[in-house]
Amino acid sequence: MTSEFSDAHDELRAVARDLLGEAGRGRAAWKAITDSGWPGLEVPEPLDGAGATFAEVAVVLEEMGRAAACTPYFGAAVLGVGALRLLEPGPGRDALLRDIASGAAVPAVALAGDTGTAEPSFRLERSPRGLLLHGGAEFVPDAVEVDRLLLPALASDGEPVLVDAGPDAAGIRVTAQPLLDATRRFGRVTADGAVVEGDSVRRFAGHPEAAFLRLHDRAAVAVACDSLGLSEAMLDATVAYAGVREQFGRPIGSFQAVKHACADMFVQVTASRHLVEAAARALSADDPESRVAASMAKSYACEAAVDVAGKAMQLHGGMGYTWESGVHAYLKRAMLSRSLFGSPAAHRRRIARRYR
């Protein structure tokens, strides 16, 4: 980020790149991430966090996209901490934030990733048995193998709330969703008359509808950050390959057609970076225009990532279609990210409505 914190961001980026390049996948990678304190970046300092902003989280997300990392960071730190910080303060909320920062808790927010409509997928209704939860959400990030579920729901008075529940609670079911993208985990969360205790329903601070929209924008910008890192990785890999792969006795990077293709990729990556940085700054500063910035970043960066990864596969030639190259993993990840939390067309329509 271009700000007075740019040096700190550069250092964080370097550390993240090294750690994600060496940590691998699975529990070992998550332990390395929690030991580095990344889940607690936005957790306030009195709750054992770093007291940072979304701008710092955006740096980590970009590097995770560059490494095509498979970790529960998106669900736990990006959505989990983001949702909890929008709630009214209380002992339960604060304790969960402290546990996330230390790695003792790994929550998932049941925010449906397969739709661009920022509306809760669950609803609460009163009955003789008490409060009952109904609804379902698909493509919930990191919903499988978590120990807490935070379920956005509409209360009986129509106000958005957050329900804190266990994934194995009666009436709640979590199932894994098979994907072509093998670098991430998504799940389907359903609730069929699950009994909810009154103290597990948490209210948003301030204007509830605005808070929930902010959470949805946060998810969209987070995906855009991941797509930016992915695009940068594909550009770097393609330029490096074009410099060593020879055809007709000369590197293919010396051919005009390859130069033009790499230049187009560079332009797309540069434009994505400017839009993503603007959106991250807007979210960090609670800018009233953050919704527009979020839609601009999500629509362009995610669409550009598919184009950049596609060009990378073409310029790698036959090698690009092999499992050994790894390009296919980035292309699949980019294609899924393009549709998560609103397609590019949906976000462009949202921007257009602003000018009607």
C-alpha cells in the first residue's frame, strides 16, 4: 500500500512470501500462520491482537493468492474477525476474538459465496420450543473442520443478527462441497429448526443493515486481494519461462507476439493493484464510498486474474497443461474467485445503479 506504512507493508509482504513458500499445506501451515500472529492482525491490542487494519490483512491475502495457499485464514481471520468487530462489545465476543488471535478457535462465517446479494441466508423464528433457526448457505469459505459457526440471520423483527453456534449442534449440518479448485475448502451449511439460545444471538453495533453490507464488501475485497496475488504470480512465472524457453534457437520472450501478451498481462496486473489498494484503504478508513471501491476492485481484479492465468497457460505451451507446471491450479482458483461474492457483471450493475 502506498501510505506512510508502506515500509511496514513491504516487510510484512516479504515475511508472508517466505513463510507461505516454506509452510506447505494442512495443519503445519496453519500453525505457522497462527504463530506469526496473522489471525489477530485486526484484533484490538487489549484482546491480545495486533490492533492493525484491513490494509495489513490485504497484504497477507495477496501473498496467499500468490502462493495458492490452502488455509482457513479467509474464514477465520478475514470474515470471522471482521464480523465480530462489527458486533456490539461483550464478554462472549471479546473472548472469541482473543481465542482467534491465539489460534485456539477457528470460526467460519456462513456468508453465502455463490450469490452477490448481500442478504442473510438464515432466519430466526419464535416458537413454543424457543428460537428456531432455518436456512442455508452454499460455498461458505472454510466451513468444514471448524469449531465455531457464525451464522448471519434475520431476527423475527427483520434486523440482521449473528448467531454463534457449534457445527455439530442439533439441526445444523455442514457438508463439504466438491470443487475443481483443489487449493481451497468450501462447505454447505444448513439449519433446519435448530434451537438457538438467546445469549448466542449477537447484535450488530450501529446500523445493522449497513454493518452486514460492510461484511459482504469485505469478503468481495478479500477475494480481489487473492486474485491480485494470483495474477502477479502468473505474470512472474510467465516472464521467467519466456526468458529460458527457446524456440528456433532463441528465447520465446524475444518474439513480438509473446512480448505483447506479457505486456497486456502487466497492464492488467497494474490496474488491478491500483483498484485493490484503493478498496483496501477505503475499508480500513470506513470510507462511505467503500462499497463502490469494493465493487470496482472485485469486478476488475477477479476478471483480470482469469485472463492473466489463461494467457500464462497459453504462453507456457504444452508445459502449461501439465500437472507439474501448476498453472492449472491458479487458473481454477481464479475462475472460482471470479464468481464468489458477486460476479463481475453483478458488481458492475451495482456501480451503475449509483449513477441512475
